[in-house]
Amino acid sequence: MTQNDKKKCFIELGMFLSQFSEEGNVEKPNVLNNNLFFDDFANLILLSQSHNGWYTPENIYFSIQSWANALTEENINQWLNPYNLQENNPKNIGLILAGNIPLVGFHDFLSVLITGNSVLIKTSSNDQHLLPFLAKYSIAIEPKLAKKITFVEGKLQNFDAIIATGSDNTARYFEYYFKDKPSIIRKNRNSVAVLNGNETSDQLKALGEDIFRYFGLGCRNVSKLFVPKNYSFTAFFEAIFEYQDVIQYEKYANNYDYNKAVFLMSNFKLLDNGFLTLKEDASYSSPISSVFYEFYEDLTDLQLKLTSEQDKIQCIVSNNLIENSIDFGQTQRPNLWDYADNVDTIAFLLTT
């Protein structure tokens, strides 16, 4: 199987995914194997929330469209252009996937295959259907991938390297258990936004997307705001009001009620708009339905602080206030070359 064969397979996969959106599923005539997969995938999207209460159709469609936009010939070529992808001594790479947001391990899956390795996948109990389905579609496009993809129900065995994603607690277990193997072990990270009060209403609305997409469960979701002294949150609350329907989801509402009650019983001072609480806190990881905030006095000092604590931070959002920050509303739209934890997965796989 040549490199071009794999690229073509990924492009076809992107074309397949492009047919499914919240506005409606539209079957395109030139997409391969639609007769075998289109209807089943449409049904799987609708069933996903019964498998995982956080996986609403809206969020599934968002994830699918994000991947459809990523898996184009232009993007794939730009992603892979820096690397020498000659296949030498392919290895078995184990993946232990999280299940906090839909298809959270898909990038690792693609990275292992495009580097010519075989993938052994341990899915999360919270996300056991989407990736296996897309693996089946990929195999239908390129049958030689059948020998490269294995889903494992029990213990991972016979692997040469591991990529594992989990919490800080599970990461300690992973680091001990896999200490004799090359590994990427991903821990808890959170994303932050830096505001100065000059943001437009549209920028603050887009920040709401960074906060509420996937109910705030992803490491790329903004869970902490840095604001100047005497910052007024009025414009922020007005801008994010359009996300108020998030409280209609039972699991989110239960978290909102519980976390708000815990904060109030502890006599913490809160800002609250009925579906999101803001709490002044030095931590980065806020609970679901809450965002922490912290005041700053000098942007240069804040830049130094964020740099020194970069191992806790996935993304920084700002209006060009902080070096290497990204635009509002873009945290959940990473490019193929935007690696989790800033660890180059392709480079790791090519040198393992």
C-alpha cells in the first residue's frame, strides 16, 4: 500500500463525512460505498446520544464537519509535507483513547496509519461506535488497511509503542505501566482566554463557542479567563446569552445545579447568568458549567506566567494579546498539524 493510496483513502473519508451536517444529510453521487454506509452512519449519529448522553446530534455533526473540512487533499499534503514518510520497519502502535468528546482519538488513528504502522485500539467505554464505523469505511476504500487496524477489547498486548490519553491520575498509571515502551502520555490540560475589555460582541460570542462546545468537556475548551483589574463581565454575559439552551440538556443542568450548590455552600462569591457560573480561582480546571477567572495587572507578566505553566494549557485565546494565541471561536477547529500538548505525533511515530 503506497503513501498515495493512504492519502486517497483519507480524502475519500473526508468526502464521506462531508455529507452529514446538522442542516441535513445529503447523499452525494460521487462518494464511494454510500450504498453500504450512508444510511447506517446517519442512524449511528442519531443513536449516539443513547450510547453517551453528552454526544448530542449537534455535537456529533460538529465533530464530523470539522473532520470533513480537515481531510482535504490540500490539508493532508500541508500536514505531511515536512516529513519523510518512507516506510521502514513498521511497528504496532497501541492507542488508549479517551471518550470525553466525539472522535477524540481520531487524529492519533490517522497518524499511525499514515506513517505505515499498525494500530491496536482500546476505545473508551464512552465512545465505542464512531471510530470503529469509520475504520470499517476506510477498509472498504482500501482493503489492505484490514491488516493494519485492530480493536482490542481486553488487555493491550504485542505493541511496540503507546499513545494514551487520560486524566492526571490515569497518566501516572500509564507512565508506570508503559515505562519500558516509547510513549506519549497525555494528561489533563485546559484552555484559557485573555481579555482586555476591548473585545467586540462578535468576538465574545465566538468565545462562547470555545466555552460551550461539547459542553466544555474537551481540553481545547476554555475553562479559565484572565481579565484586567476592574473588568466588567456585562458585555461577556450579554454576548454568550445565545448559548442559554445548553441548560436544557439534563446532564449539563444537573452539573450546573450541583456545582453551583457546592460553591454557594462554601461561601464562594459567584457571578451567575442562569446557565454558567464564573468564579475567581487560580486553578485552570473548572467543573462543567463553570468558568474560572483571574485578574492580571500586566500583560508581560501574564505572558511569563502562561509560558511557565504551559504544561497545563492546551490553547490560549486572545485578540493578539498573547504570543501564539488563536482567534476566538477556533479552539475546537484545529488543523491536522495542530498537535495535542504540542507533541508532534508524526515525528514520534517516525523515530520510535
